[in-house]
Amino acid sequence: MAGKQTDEKPKSKKSGTNKFHLVRDYLLENFDIRYNNVSTNFEYKEKDQQFYEPMNENDIFIKMQLDGLSFSLSNLVAFLKSSMVHRYNPFIQYFESLPLWDGKTDFIQELVSFVNLKPELCDRFDKHFKKWLVRVVKCALVDSYFNKQAFILVHDKQNSGKSTFCRFLCPPSLKNYIAENLSIDKDSRILLTTNLLINLDELSTLSKVEINSLKSLFSKDKINDRLPYDRKNSIIPRRASFIGSTNQAEFLNDESGSVRWLCFEIRSIDWSYKEKVNIDNVWAQAYTLYKSGFHCDLTPEEIKENEEYNRQFNITTTEFELIHKYLSPGTRENHGCFMTATDILLYIAEQTGGKVKLNNINVGRALKMLSFARDKNYPDKNYGYFVFKKI
């Protein structure tokens, strides 16, 4: 677990006379300076101010020149990047400052109660939402861990409160650490390391390529990129977890599976949660569960169950529907017949009277999504599928 957050700052020393001593003494006497390990920015405030703000090194440099200190900007930057400047992690600071959870009040369940679901989904939503929240904490604090699943709310109407609910999960103290949507460029990869949450606001507007690119980001545990103004690449741990929403019932289109998506169809959201729920209490419970060793990852059984449930959100093609209608998967030990992909095309064409034009690639994808395992038939050694014909 990440180390204890401290607020200790270097003390000024006045014994030196060279330029570095002058820079150090001036800065430490006039400002509180710290380096934000998450945003990778320097932050500062004047001694009589309460709140930190991002530092503009050029402004500080000019102010020092006007105050009679003559030295180079490189000297200022060298001091800022040295170990003399306090470093802090806002995520550690936030979670360690939360009120202790009493171990009894279920604040997570309290928040969940404002989401209206089909009765048969309530327990599943409660279980996975709690696990996902704990994974968010763990992903933010543990460099070697990443949250593999995106939590997705599905509702067919606009303005149902899905996006607002997602944004509500980011506590006010960390309001600068949530990003909206992202692509697959370097800037988006950096967002994985500088945010607590990434809100995928409207998945239904994304193309298949974009959806699959997002899925690849879910699996990243770190990035290896050059940060702005740096001279070389840095390896930085991922900290962000994904949440999102869509009003499109069918948006998944990856034949390799949907284990990275935790999708829940909701009926409505009671907006009063914003007045009745303290999100800090929700995170206090999740943080305590994390520290207690709560098992937050999906079990093999939950992964299988999730794959089955997510099938309703797959984008269905004509090929998918027809294969599902006329064939079911078999095994080498238990099957009706063996068919190659061409055999399947011809069989479906025969069943439909040749009225439907089928695409070879879509047939292969549909077979994979429907769990038809590609195998080799002996003795002719052709590749194909052991199947049962439904008609």
C-alpha cells in the first residue's frame, strides 16, 4: 500500500551565498511549493494564501528578477526539480483524510438505492458496484494494480441522469481529476495517469474501432510516453478507472468477448441522491474495504456470468441472428455434424432460400461471439465447427 502522506516542507537555510542558495532562500521564504505526483505539475501559494495553484515558472522567474535576484531560468527549474521541493499525492491525501467508516452503515448501498433497476438485477448491481469502487481506490493508490473493468449504465432515454450520476462519483476535493471521454493518442494515454475517473459520456456515438481501442486502454497498467516539456519518456503507473453511460442498447461489437465491460440496464435514477448522499462517506467505506483486504476482483464465475449478461448489449448482425436461429455449438465428443465456414454459409443460404446476402467475415465473428469453437476434423484435417442443426 502507498506510503503515509506527509505535509513536511523543506526549511529555509541562510548560510549560503551562491546563486542556488539565493534562489532557495527566496522561494522558501516567500512561497510554499510542492510537486503534484499525479498531475506532474508544480503548485505553489504565497505564505499568506490558503490555496495552492499551478505554478508558472516564468512568472516566478520574472518576479525574482524584478526583486533583484539575477540568475538563469535553468537554475530555477533545477531547484524545482530537486529533492528540496516537497512532493505529494492528492489521492493519498484525500483517502487518508476521510472520516473513518464505522463498519456498519452501508453508504455504498445507500447510494445504490437511488438507482431504479429490475428486481433481478439489484443484488448483482450492488455487488459489482461495491467491488468496482474498491478497485477504483486500489488502482489510484497501488502502482502495480489497474482496474480492468469499465462500469457502464445503460438507459434508452436522454437526460435520464446517467452522466450526472457518473460525475457525482468524483468527490469535490478531487474535482480536477476526472476526464470526459478520450481517444487513443498520447494525450489520452497520459489521462490514464493523471485522473481518478474517466467518464465515457456517450458510448453509442463511438465507432467499432473506437470501442475496441477503448478496450485496449482498459488493459494498460502504465504508460511509457514523453510528458509535455520533458526531454525523455517516463514510465508512469495508470491511476484512472472507467465509468460510462449509453442510451444505445446494442453497443458492444468485439467477438473476442466483453469481460472488460460491466453493463447494467437501469430504469431511472432518483435525482435526490445529490442532496441526501455524502460521496465522501461512500469513498470512506470503499477505502476501508480496500485496506481490510476486501476481494474486489471478479471471480471466474462472475466473469462467465458477466459475459452471458453482456450478450444482450452486443451489436447483432444478420449473420449472428441466422446462425443463432439455425445452429447451436457442439463439441468433438458431442455434436450433430461437422461444418466448415463454407458449409455454414451454404446451409444458411439454403434455409433462407438464398434471399439473404451473407458476409464471410461477419459469419466468422458471429460464430466466435456465439461460442462456436473452431476445430480440426480428422481424418480430412479440415478446420471448421462441430455443431447441432436446429432444423
